[in-house]
Amino acid sequence: MLTIKENIPLSDFTTLRLGGPARFFAEIENKNDLEKALQFAKGEKMNWFILSGGSNLLVSDQGFDGLVIKINNRETAVRGTKIIVGAGLLLSEVVLLAKENNLSGLEWAAGIPGTVGGAIFGNAGAYGGSISDSVEKVEILDFSKEKFFWKNCSLNDCQFAYRASVFKQKKKWIIFSAVFSLTSGRIEEINGKMKKIIQERFKKLPQKLSAGSFFKNPTVENPEILAEFEKDQGMKIRDGKIPAGWLIDQLDLRGKKIGGAMVSNEHANFIINTGGAKAEEVIILASLIKQKVRNHFGVQLEEEVQFLGF
Ligand SMILES: Cc1cc2nc3c(=O)[nH]c(=O)nc-3n(C[C@H](O)[C@H](O)[C@H](O)COP(=O)(O)OP(=O)(O)OC[C@H]3O[C@@H](n4cnc5c(N)ncnc54)[C@H](O)[C@@H]3O)c2cc1C
């Protein structure tokens, strides 16, 4: 049965552990509950927002004056080389499910927090892989006309690109479940790849409160910056994309602090909550980073993190 709660602190549901409350909050496990929650928001003429793992989200200090719907449908099925999962399943659980069934293709995702729905929304990726490599279709609820229209999106319909998808544009489409198409593999090899990736991540990424990479890696056209990066890193750029963290690093911003928000000392593209940070402080720090990168390199950084309540 659907329960709609009131005044729920969203800091408990985000990995940055900050932000104000949701006026209304509902967790949904099935289609019926999702429809009821949307019906409630429609009846009250209020805005609604889909929250999943909260690992790519910055919530304002004022919170959200509407209904936050947390997606918790977690069903799973394995059919041959296909895995069918609810959008609320953790990405890490899908990675394990694939491994246990000798299915390869999702090893790159080992260690990424958040859910299937969130990963599809932002086309999550790491270590040369991305969710778009394995998605066969996505089941969604289209509520753009304030009516319940359930449909399947093919891989093509999803319009995946670097940290982008059709779901980022269609604000009223809710990802409910997905089918992943994987390949048969050997559990030892799959496990080996996953272990290596987790070790790498552990070495490179801060184990602190964050929302992951704050900015997307920008495409840089200036040949001087590209050459400087290639010289510094001893590697060739293939797609013109330079890690945002490298640009931020050149400006010596690691450790820069505004209140409780700080540029991580381990990874310059991570803004961390050192304890008691306000969303406003994160925003001021992010603006400062953007301004410095723009002034120095002429490059406009764009946030990868999503915003709620601003
Ligand atoms: C330590 C750390 C490391 C990270 N490393 C990586 C990495 O290597 N690669 C990477 O790509 N990301 C990384 N991230 C970011 C984050 O984990 C991913 O973006 C993740 O896929 C977000 O999923 P989520 O369920 O937490 O989404 P949320 O943060 O809950 O939501 C993010 C956005 O997706 C929308 N959304 C979520 N679920 C749905 C749904 N079912 N239907 C419609 N819209 C939905 C929300 O409305 C919101 O706009 C990292 C984050 C952290 C904290």
C-alpha cells in the first residue's frame, strides 16, 4: 500500500548528505503505487520529482515543495544472456547478478553507487564502458500529458550520448524497468575485471560524502590545452574530451573550501561535504571553479550532478 509521508529530510536519501526536506515523500515498489503517487501530485496540483539512489543529486537547503517519489521496484529475472531488472535495483546488485550468471558486459560498473534508473537517466559510465553498451530496452511511464502511458523505449529511442539520454530531456518520463543484453563469459574473468576496477576506484576516488564527479568532462578545441594535457599525462586524446578534474587541478583548487564544502584532495572533480555543508556552499564553490576554469582556459564546465529545489 502506498504511504505518503510529510516533511522528510532529503539529506537522508542523498550521498552528499545535505539539503532540506521534501514536503511529501513516497516510496513506490510497483506500477500501481507509482500511478497513485502521481495521481496524488496531480490532485494537489504540485510538482513531483523522481529520486533513486541520490548519488548524483544536490538538494537545495530549502528542500522541495512538492512530492518526491523514490523508485524502489527491485524485481529481477535472468533469461539466457538477458537480465530484466526493476529501476530501483542498485547498479552494484545488477553487476553481481550478471557475474553470478556468468554474464559479461557490466564489469566496468563495479563500485558505482546508485540504481538502474539513475544510471540509465545519466548514461552512467566508467573505465571505457557505459550503460548504453548493454541496454536493450527500457520500460517507462510517460506522464507528460498527466495520463498514464506505459511504453517501451528501444536502445535507439533512449538517445544515449556522453552522460546524456532522452530521459534528461523528457522530464515527465519515469524509468520503471530495463532489459540488459549481455554476453556469456567466465565467472573467474568477470570477477578478475571487477576486482581490478574496484581497486582502481578505491585508489583514485575519495571515500567521502560526495555526488561523484561534479562536472562533465568538456570537449576542448584549443590545441594548446590539448597538447599541454597530452604532455602532462603522457597520453593521446581521442575524442577531444579532457577530464574536468585535470583542468581544475591545473588551477591548484584541491582543498579549496567554502564553509563545509571542499574540492576533494584525492580527486579535483569531486566536491565533498566535510560535515555540515550547506547546498549553498556547494553552489558557491562550484561557481568559483567554473569561473576560474573559464577565465584561465576559456572552457565552460557543465554540471554532471542534477539539482533539486533550486
Ligand atoms: C562516490 C561516487 C562515485 C561515482 N562514480 C560514478 C562513475 O564512475 N560513473 C558515473 O557515471 N557516475 C558516477 N557517480 C554518480 C552516480 O552514482 C550515477 O550518476 C548514478 O547512476 C546515479 O544513480 P541514482 O540512482 O543515485 O540517481 P539519483 O541521484 O537518485 O538521480 C539522478 C537523476 O536521475 C533521475 N532519475 C533517477 N532515477 C530515475 C528513474 N527511475 N526515472 C527517471 N529519472 C530518474 C533523477 O530524477 C535525477 O535527476 C558516482 C557517485 C558517487 C557518489
